[in-house]
Amino acid sequence: MVYLVNYLEKTSYNGFPWAAFVALSLGMVVFGLAESYGPLSALTQVIPSNLAWLLFTLPYVFGGIGALISGYIADTLGRKLAFILSSLLVLIGMLLYLPIWFNVVAGVAKTLILLISIAIVGMAAIGLESPVLAMISESVSSQHRSKLLVIGPNFGNLGVALAYVPLLIFGINSALAASYQYELALILMYIAPTVGLILAWLKATETLPWRAIKTQNNVEEAWKKIDKNAEVVNPNAGLGLRFLTLILIGIVQDVAFIYITYGASFAYFSNIAAYVPLIGGFTMTIVGIITGLFITSKVSRKVFSIISYSMLAVFWALLWVVASITHSSIAILSMFTLLMVPVEITWATRALLEPELFPTSRRGMFVSLVRFIVWVLAGVIAGLLILIPLPFTIGALSMLIIALVGVGGTLIWYFKGFETGNKNLLGLDLERTAHSIAPVKVSDPKDN
């Protein structure tokens, strides 16, 4: 953490202090905790088991709605306000849980309140990611953008892992562990958004490109203050292709994450279900930090996306083979852990591409529209895979087929899309049509 803070202090500029990044990262911790809220409620049987599938679906379906609202606010009122309001909504959702926590309600009322709370928290927490991605992409140089766009959202994986830490202390079969892990997740969901909200309020400022667009000032000058010498991106692919690519790879990645982290283990391997998010969360956190710091700034986005989704397909194929041969919990858990590697780097692919394909004036809304479609469809698909009583080998084979769709999406982008890695995003704001622009160059600093 000390190294990370020092790194942020050295690379930040006057509009993006390290404390603001910490606030955004805490927002992503909330994101991960919120993803665990529903599954933890299912694992600890807070509501009847026949309704458990709702706990794996509601956060993501309502999360899509939250993303739309947050994206609209981010573009119209600012990235900072969108982040603060989303953090506040998390706290409102958690306040609804207090009557359950203190055993004030029971029966149908308890179930209904819990489902509403999970829906609101999911809506708010997933809505946090749009302003986080927009603010980071508009606040640092292109090379640092490659690092921080991956490291920032990666704190969501830490949130997932933290919710399951009591298992390390008390053991998986301990009733005390089940109680404490649920309460720890709840406590963290009160603390993290509160601290993040306060830091964002005090330290974060609106990005220079967004302010330039809103005040009709020189947007080129705003981008030059952030990234003077980088080549300018030339978005010579239409919005339709951008949306298609992001939706395809987004659905594939989200379904893979939900299914491998929560759904498959809950439905088929209940004896290791609580270990998977714990091990997976820490695995993805480490993989994300390594990927962000040492890989993403050195590899083109097109190549990185193909590699990440190809790895996902290969690892699903391996899991299918292993599951067909053995039902050993150790073998399955080992494969689940290995799968977290491509699940994380495909998440990194999305975190990089989503804010880099749209102009500042509509970045929040377009990213949120993609996430709305992705989260809703991914939630439905993952819910069906859990709800329908299929053999696990069929489920794994289905995930392999879905992963191959993601590979197809990256291939489409490789041949028809444009490169954004280590490039100034000014070209997106100077785009003359929805399909192409004339090449744009940033003025040489010597000319000023």
C-alpha cells in the first residue's frame, strides 16, 4: 500500500491527488462487497433456499439500472457527484438491512426487506464503476491510464475476498464463521462507502476534459495538460461496432465471473462454495495489480484482449475436461482458482476499453448503457445456469461456448476496431461523425 500511495503521489497532477484515487478504490471495494451481499445471504440461508437464485440475479439486474442512472448523472452533473450519490445510495440500501440485523422483522417482511436492500445496494455499487472509469481515464496520462484503469476496479476483487476472511480464522464448517463473515461484509459496506464519500467530497475534483466540454472551453488544451506528447487516438470505427464489441466481451466476462465465483460452487460444490470467492478474490487482486503495473502499458489493447479471452476459453475447456474425469473437490477448487486468472484479465480488458471508446460528453452514459445491457443479460444468463438443474459438465461446456463468443468479439475488434493503448483520448472529443474523423494531432509543446 505504501508503494502504491508513493506511486500515485508521483504520477498525479493537480486535479487528481492520490486521496481521490483512494476514494475511487474504496468505491470499488464496495462494488466487490456488494457482489458478495446476495451470495452470502444465500450461503448463510438468511432467506428460504428456494429463493436463493434471486440473490445471484437481483444485484446484477438492478446494477444495470444503477449504471444507467449513474452514467447520466456523470455526464450531466459531473463524475464527482455521480460517485458521491452512488456511495450515498449504498448506505441507504444498507440502512434498510438494520431491522433484519437487529431481528426487528421476520418472515415475509424480512425476506422482502432483504431483497429490496440487495437490489438497492447492487444498483448503487455497480453504478459506482461508471464515474470511476470516467474520472480515471480523464485524469492521468495515457501510460498511467493503462495502469490505473486496471488497478482501480481491481479493488472490487479485494472487496469480494474480504467478505470471506472469517473462513480463514474460524474454518468453513464453523457456524461462527458463517455468522462473522456475513457481519464483516455488512460492517465493511457501512464503512467503505462512508470513507470513500468523505474523501471524494474533500479531495476529488472534476476532470479537466469534462469541465472544458461543459463550459465550452478549449478541450484540446484540457487534454494537453493531461497528456502532452502521446499520439492522438483516431476512432475510425462506428459506435455500433464499439457497442457490439463491448457488449459481447462484457456479457462473456460477467457471466464467467458470476458463475465461477458464486454460482457453480453454490449449485454443485456446496462443500467448497465459501472458499471459492475467498481464494478467487485474493487471486484476482494479485493478478490485477501485476497486470496493471507491468503489462497493460506495454501491450496493445487489441492483442491484450485476444490473449485474455482466448485464455478464458482454454481454461473453461480444461475445467470441463477435469469435471468430466473427476468430482474431487480439490481438483475442482484448483481449476476454479486457475480460472480466476483469465476472469481477471478479461475484466482488465473491459476496464481499459470501455472508457477509451467514447467521447467525454457521453462517456459516462455510453459506458453505463453498455454495462446496463451486460449486467442485466449476464444476471439472467447466470441465474438460468444456476436455476436449471443441468449436470456441471454441461454447465462448464456452456461456459466454454460463451467464452468462444468473447474470442469472436475480440477478433472483430482486432480487424475492424482502432487502437487506444497509450494514446491521448482527445481524438474522441474531436470526432466529426459517429464513424470516422480526420487525423488530429496535439500541438507540439514547443509551439506554445
